Amino acid sequence: MSAADTSYMKEKPVLSLLLSMGIPMMLSMLINSLYNIVDGIFVARMSEDAMMAISLVYPVQNLLHSIAVGFGVGTNAVIAIFLGSQKGESASSAASQGILLNIFHGLLFMIFGILFMRPFLNMFTSNETVIVYGMQYGIIVLCFSMIHTTELSFEKIFQSVGHMKTSMISLGSSCMVNIILDPLLIFGIGPFPEMGIRGAALATGIGQTTGLCIYLLTSRIRPLNLQFKPQYFKPTQNICRRLYGIGIPATLNMALPSVLISVLNILLGTFSETQVLVLGIYYKLQSFLYLPANGIIQGMRPIMSYNYGARESSRVKKIYQTSLSIIVLILLAGTVLCLVVPDQLIHLFSNNAATITAGRQALRIICIGFAISGISVVTAGALEAMGKGMESLLISCLRYIVLILPLAFILSHFIGVGGVWHAFWITEVITAALSAFIFYRQYQAIA
């Protein structure tokens, strides 16, 4: 592997480089968030019980996604750091072992997920219709676990060498297949069978399979600057330690929202099932806002990892500041939407007047913290890119567990359900201040 293959990561102007790598991922994330919204709209047309079911299964899906993406982030960072240090063979070993280990993660999750799906649903509802829907949807989704983890491994590997357009095409194709198949399989249009909520799950699995096939085909037609030789797939202590050293904290970072949602579902259930539904709708809408921001983060990671490996400290700081500026602008746009048209946003998922009223209150309060949350989001991604997994995990723990849960319980006791929503923005303000402090301490160590 020649140095010229990736040297542009420390030579090209930061803003143009970040946009060239971040915009394809932004578009991918926007398409993906569109899928999440469209999927919810079609399921909601079945019934609110069906929408409730996928809201309850969402933390399980998110946990699987978190494991795959989190470990993929570790793989991405290790590959890019090795490339920045001009260690091509080590980069190839990291890519090969990352794929193998993530396939194994998917297998374990499928087995345990299917075994414990019903007990998990029983924790949140006694409505048998919701439980049946949740089982039908969840088990089919889990059967595609290994395909999903493998697809996401390839996504992060392609991103680590700067092939963002391939990721955009793969993710976009996956989502479009899903969107097209959703109404056909849910409602039985034309020659397709009417499968109900099972159809929504099957459409998701077929979309993931499509994405994986595109990566495999592309890697055959236009091979990466990484080698996948049999000897590279044999796990080694050094590579595995580095992959898991970043991957485990990154996985926990992504899994913590699932824990938060599950705990808040219990708390909100003490008020009404409507509030539980509002939380599920909020996270569907949130994906439309934060996934584009995460697209910039995905573009930022390999650039920052490469420059960190190359010891380009001033460039690392500039990458951080530029990414932060872009993401704050994205989150400000989301704030305006939630303040101006909250009813229309909730109406996408429910026609129930009580749900729309409760959702309006939630969105207008939560969105106060959107822009300031950009500091925490960028800092966590930057620390992962620098191999500082535990520091990144600390930020996520503050956002999703340590601060928000006690605040939600305390404030809800005094001011009712609105206290849960106020806990979101208060947490973001505190975490942002701590995140900025953590990043600049780490930066001083390499400056």
C-alpha cells in the first residue's frame, strides 16, 4: 500500500476534505432517517398497538445496531491510525479480524435475542396484542443479525479508507429497498402477500441484505487498498486488544440510548401509555435530526484518526472545530422545526389528539438542548477517533445515564411528565461543558 493512497487526509484543506467525506454520509443518514420515519408511518396505519410494539422493540434493534456500529467504529479508527502511521499490513489485519469478530457478535445476539424477546416485552406491557406484534416483528429482525453486523463492518472499513460514496450508495440502496417493500409486504399490494407487521420486519432484513451485497460486489470490482488474506483473519492479541479497546466503549456509547429509552418507558408508563408512545415517536423524529449530524461524525473519524496517527496535532484541533460548527448548524435547524411545526411532526405517526398534544409539549421542551448537544456529540466522536474510548464513554454515560435519569425521576416527581422532558436539555447543557473540558485536556497531551 503506497502512502499516496491516503496521504490526502493530511494534505487537503480541512473544510473541503470534511465535506467531501461527510456530505455523502449526511445524505446516507438522511435517507436512513427517512426510512425510519416512513417505516413508522406505514406501521402506524395498522394500529397504535402496532406502533407501540415497534417502539418497544426499538431498544433491542438499537442494541444490535450499537454492537455492530460500535465495534465497527473501533475497526475504523484502528485501520485509519495504522494507515496514518504507514503500517499497511497491520491495517489489513485490523479490517479482516474486525469482520470476523462482528459476524460472531451477530450470531450471539440473534440466539440470545430470540430467547429473551418475550420476557423483555413483558417488562413494559401486559397488552397481549402489543406483545404478539412485538414478537412477530422482533424475531424476524433478529434473524438478520449476522447480515446486519457484517454489512456495518464493511461500511466502517470502506469509510476508514475514504470510500464514502460507496457507503452512501450501499446505505441509500438498502433504505430505498426497505421503503419500497414496506407497503408492499405490510398491506399485500399486487402479487405480494399481506404480512402485516412481519412485512415491515422482512423489508428491513431484505434492505440490509441488499446493502451487504453492494459492499461485496464493489470490493470485487474495485478492490480496497486493504488486503484480505487468510492469515489476516486469524485473531491476534495486539489487534483484538486495540479493536475492543475502542470498540467496547463505542458500543456502550451507542447502546446507552437503548438503556435510557427502556428506563424512561417504565417511568412514562406510570403516567400513561400515550407518553410512552410520544417517547417512541420522538426517537423516530430524532433520527432525522441526529443522523445527518452523525454523517459528519462518520466523515470526521477517519480524517482525525489518520492525522492523530500522523501526529498532526494542529490539524486534529481544526478538524474538531470545523466539525462542531457544521453540526451546530444542523441541530439549530432541527430546533426551529420542533418549535414551529411540532403538531405536524407528531401527526406523521398519530392522529390521536391526546398524542399530538403530549408530543407538542415534549418536542418544544427537548429541543432547547439540541444545539448545545453538538459539543458532546462531536467530542465523543473525536475521542473515539483518537483511540480514547473510555473518555468518550464517560461523556455518553453522563448524557444517557448519570445525569438524565436521576433528573427525570426527581423533576417528574415535582412537575409531572414535563419534568422528564426538561431533564433532556438540562443534561445536554451540563454534559457539553464537561465534554469541552475533556477534549482540550486530551488535546494538550498531543499538542
